[in-house]
Amino acid sequence: MAKYLLLKHYRGAPAPANDVPMEQWTPEELTAHVQYMQDFISRLEGTGEFVDSQGLSQEGTFVRYGGEGRPPVTDGPFAETKDLIAGWIAIDVESRERAFELAGELSAAPGAGGKPIYEWLEVRPFLTEAPTVTE
């Protein structure tokens, strides 16, 4: 089995087919989208392929160590993940092809008008060992 992260992006990926921002959806459309996600996760739990999932708020702050006693807070000049990553589902599947199959299914979650979003999802494998250093 291999673990993969299915990343949902706020922006930064190619535009989805149904490109209506979530803040413009009706409450019913939002409910249908969330139900699709919950049903998807339930199916993965049933097959043993589910590891974890989380949605992320758009709030976030970069923090780094800046000396004894207190880390200064900074908010750039880096690409901000709070602007990019909306959430993830971690899966444990038999193959890369299965990860792609599940990502394709997840990409069809309904959006505005009840039509599938067909959003682009990023599929990233977990590292299975530390990278090697070559000289």
C-alpha cells in the first residue's frame, strides 16, 4: 500500500470546469458539496483506503525563530499556502493509478447549480524514506 495526499486548492491550480467561487454558492449547493465529500470519505473508510482528511481555514501566519525568547511573526514574501491549500484527504491505496482514480472521483463533487466542479486536485505521494544525499 502507498499513501497519497489529495490536495484541494483555493487557487493556483488550473480553473475548474464549474468555476463559480464557493462564496457565491447557495446554502443548498454548499450542503450538497459537503455531503458528497462525506459520502466519498465513508466509501474510503469502507474499503480501508481512508487515512485522514482536513479542511483548512484561509487564516494563517508564517512564523520563524528570530532569537532568544520570542519568534517574530512574518507574512511573506513567500507564496502563502493559506491562499493555496483548502484541505486534503490522505489515502492509502494499492497503486498510483488508484490514487488518480479516487482524485478523479473527488474532482466531480457538485458545485454551483448542482453541477460537478471538475476541479484539479494535486496528488502527492508520501515519502517512504528520507531522500539520499549525493556528493
